[in-house]
Amino acid sequence: MSAAIRIIASQGLGAATAAIAQEAGVSNGSLFTYFETKADLFNQLYLELKAETAAAALDGLPAGSDIRKQTFHMWSQWLRWATSYPEKRRTLAHLSVSDDITPESRQAGHQTMAGIAKLLERSRENGPMRDVPLGFVVALMNALADATIDFTINDPANAHKHSMTAFDALWRMLA
């Protein structure tokens, strides 16, 4: 999986399985001992990265705190993960738009994000986004996070400022 992350991050989804196998130090045929097809590899990797992202975002969530503090914690943890693992972030972005990811994998990926979804539901229950589909709220949050992550990577000296500014915008949107 680590080899697939490195290759997909640098070459995209069109990368040959032979390149992934070579990066992993196994023969191309051996790769198919673990995965029936390239699409199978993509689906398993997608699920692994979605689960890792969700776990990182919710790690250490201060359960007894108010909803704003919990949402800020999730936001900060998510940004920390994405900036710490840019290859994983890039690979997940590629996989997220791939036609090879099955509806079943997408549904399972959404399930791994259930804790984040519950947090967003609670955050917006009395706010201006309370009546819009959750998927739209998530898409807006993802776009804001992507912009913040990009600015943080390109301007690390102001990472905290970028994170705080973006979270304030997110919170105004939600609550």
C-alpha cells in the first residue's frame, strides 16, 4: 500500500501496476496475489486512506467540550494529517474522483467518516446550513480545507494563521 501511495501520488492513477510492484520490491505477478485487479487495489487503498483520515481527524476529540471546540479539534487534526502526509492526501484526491472506486467502497468510505458527519450535523443544527444536504456542507468544508492545506504547505510560517482564518470562516458558515 505504501508503494501504491508513492507511485499514485507522483504518477497518478494511470501508473502501471509494474511500477507499483517495482516500488514495493515484488514482481508484477506477485501484486496480483494480493489484489485481483488494479481496481481492487485502488478500492482497498481508498478505504484505508479514508479510515486513516477519519481516525486522525477525530483522534483525541475532547468529548466533554462544547461543539465549537470539538469541531476546531477535528479541523486542526485533519489539517495536521494532510500537511504531514502530502502523498497520502494527493493519492486520496486521485482515488476520490476515480471511476474505479465502486459505489460500495464509496459507501464504506462515507461510513468511516460517520463521526465527522455527526460532528458537522451538531455544528450546523441551528446555523445557516442546517437545511442544506450534508454532502454539500462536506464539499464546502473540503474545498476550504484544501485551500488551507495548500496555503499552509506553501507558507508554513503562517500555518496557524491560515488554519484559524479558515476555521473562523467554516464556523460562520456552519453555526
